[in-house]
Amino acid sequence: MAGEVTASGLTHSPPLSLYIHIPWCVKKCPYCDFNSHESRAEIPEQAYVDALIADLEQSVPRIWGRKVHSIFFGGGTPSLFSDAAIDRILSHVRALVPLAHHAEITLEANPGTVDAAHFKGYREAGINRLSLGIQSFNSDYLQKLGRIHDEQQAIAAAELALATFDAVNLDLMYALPGQSMQDALADARRACSLQPAHLSFYHLTLEPNTPFHRTPPILPDDDTSAAMQEAIELVLEDHGYQHYETSAFARPGNQCRHNQNYWLFGDYLGIGAGAHSKLSFHDRITRESRHKHPKRYLEQAAKGLAVDNTWTIPADELPFEFMMNTLRFTGGFETDLFQARTGLPISCIDHQLKLAVDKGLLVIDANHIAPSLLGQRFLNELLQLFLN
């Protein structure tokens, strides 16, 4: 990296979010590289909730006095847990940490694991935003993706979610095995017709250590995938959705606050098997990870040892970490945010910023830095400029 990288210290703590990981699924999807495990036997729900509570209790000293602005139950499939379990977790969260008024509290759900009673119970427990893993409204593609729901269940779950929660996100994917442009756009139009507050469209990627990576399906080529992405974005724009992040689209005022905090290089405490945290202190920014396997996590959390590893992010890696998050925003970020969140002067990356502008990947004015349209399309190339 050109220029000396010297931390000047953090004067204010970033906003803090809480991530809660539920690691079990009914079936492991062949494209998934998340820390998720098929529930071949009965899920130890009560024991796992006990472990989450112990994990949070052990973590409170590191976030003492800081307000939690958002909570996200991710997985795995959090909707495999009962509403009583979610209620118990949230009751202990409220007892242990200050929770912001009207905090966003999201739960991920699978269309194949929900019903009206579950949704009503989640809402009464305090869930005020639901993220539903639709992936596609086409049963043929759902089968190819190894999903446990079909087209009818996807529509029914989406309609039920929209009738129960004020804020709903639908997750979809494109560039699926054998997918045509016509079918990709049909998914986009069907999603828009349901009128959720938020939509996420992800490009299917073949991640290492997944069945799809070991035995790759036939996917649309890069040019077709890029054309799908552009066409989907136009459909969503025509229906009033603002493209505010690489894969995220929202009606005005309905952006996901929890994910925005990640992308603005805010802090988050992650509890649960394999969960990760990023926590800032006046003189350092640290990351920590929990034991990954659920059984090991249960054993160690009971002993007060839920955290498996803790490390400080070196100062010369902070610019890349910051940019890797903030440049996901199509609108970019305020220049002052760099020093506020890293403790480093923006001048330490002058060379990289100039190079990115010269390549047409960044647009910079006195107070703002944003990826150009070219930078959005070639985000990995842009980010590589900030590597050591």
C-alpha cells in the first residue's frame, strides 16, 4: 500500500448490531457454503437457546453500555425454531443489553417450514421484519437448487408473510442451472407483483466445498448472466424499487438497516455456532469467531468459552476491509466515514483512490466517494486496488 498507514484512534463507537445464528436446516442446499447442518435428528432447541443466552452473557462486557440498533436471526433456517424459543432469546437480549426504540428485528424463514401460527408467534415475540428465502417461483428451478418448497408454497409463504409483517424481504437468485432470460424475468415480475418492501437478487455462484462446486451444473454464461442482471434491475426500477446495494432493492425508506450497518463498516456482535463479530475499541478493531460445529459450540458455551478465536485487524488491512463493505453501496459513502470507522486518515489511500478514478471505477468529490456504474459492474477489480 502506498503511503504509511498509521491508526489515529477511534473517537466514537460505530452503531452496534446483533446477529444470532441458527445452524440447522431440513436439507442442505447444494450451492450453500454457510455454516448450516441438516437436522437428521431432533434439534436440541432448548439447549441451543441456553447456549445463545450464555454466549450473550459472556459477551456483554465487550459491548457494555452500547445500544443495539438491529437484530438478525440468520442460518441455517431460523424458522425451524419455535416462536417460544425466539421469544425467550429476545427476552434475554432485552434484559442484557440496551435495545434501541423501534429496533429492526429480522428473522430468516424458509417457505417450506412456516405456517400462520408460527408467523403470528414470531411477530408477538418481537420480530418486525421477515426475510423469506424464495430463490425462485419456478418449481423446476427450485428442484434443481435442492429447495424443499415448490412454486405454490413460495407464493403462499410470501402472501402469509406480507399479511403478517409490515416489513418483508424476498430473497431470489438468478443465473440458475439452465435458466433462460424469460424465466429470470418471470421471477422478477412475480416478486414485484407481491409488492414486498424489499427484494434481494443474488447471482448464483459455485462456492468451494459445495456439491455444486464439485459437480458443477450447466449455468448461463457470463454475458447472459450480466444481461439477466441488467434486465432484472430495469424490471425492479419500473416497479419503484431503488437499487441501493449490489444485490439489494427497496421501496423508498425500506432499506435493511441491519445490513446497512454491515456495509457502513459498523460493529456487530455475532452469537451462535460459527458466528463472527466485529467490535471497535478506541485503539483497535477486533474480529472474533465462535466454535463452528453445533455440538462443540454447545459444549464450549456452557463452559463460558463460546468464542473460538479473537484477533485484531492490522492497520494496513483496514482500508480493504472498509472498502469491501462500503463500495457495495451504489451511492457510496461520505468521505469522513473512512476515518470515523477505521481510525485512519483518508490520505493513506490517496494513491489507490486516484488509480480507481483514472480507471473509471470511482467517482469522487470533496465529501463523497462512490463506485461508478463501471465500478459497480466490476466491483472485484475495484476492490483489488485496495489490497496490500
